[in-house]
Amino acid sequence: MRDELSQLLQALENELQAQGRWDSEPPPSAALRSTQPFAVDTLSFDQWLQWVLLPRLQDLLLRQLPLPTSCAIQPMAEEVYGDRDPEGKRIVMIVADIDVLLNRDADGLN
């Protein structure tokens, strides 16, 4: 399961880069301390994926810590990209796979 998650995180990173949605510079540290869901008040969704989701999940994998047992990022991705962003559909698909994987293993198999 951890290998599959690692592959999905790499796929998400690759897709963000391929679509030119990857920032070379991090946002201000204050932006990363947002308490709003998906940091909607300080980051774009692309930035949240890059600077919050990916590092947090990669850190959990690296340190062999328990993974989240509930994940619902797909609805936000669908809201952000919607029908007006055809390239965003690939990101939605990867995020959906991450949700399914983490939710599937909510019974403690991670």
C-alpha cells in the first residue's frame, strides 16, 4: 500500500510539473500556516497540493508513520478544475486514486 501511495504521489508531482502548475519557489511561510481547509485563503489548490499534501504524505511514508485513514480531496479537485480545465481532469483522477487508496485501507492495513 505504501509503495502504491508513493507511486501516486510521484504521478501527481509529475503531472503538476508537466502541466506547468509546479512552482519553483515556495510560498511565504505564513501562507503555509493557514488553518482553512486546503489553505483556500492563502494558496491556490495547485500550491496546496505541492507545498502541503505532497510533503506531508511523503514525510509520513519516509518516517514509516501511520497514514491518514480518511481522505476526501477529490471533491475539492473537481470544484477547482471542473469542466473548464480539461488538463485538470488528470490531476482529479490521481487525487481520486489517492483518496480511494487511503480510504480503502482505513481498517488499519497501512
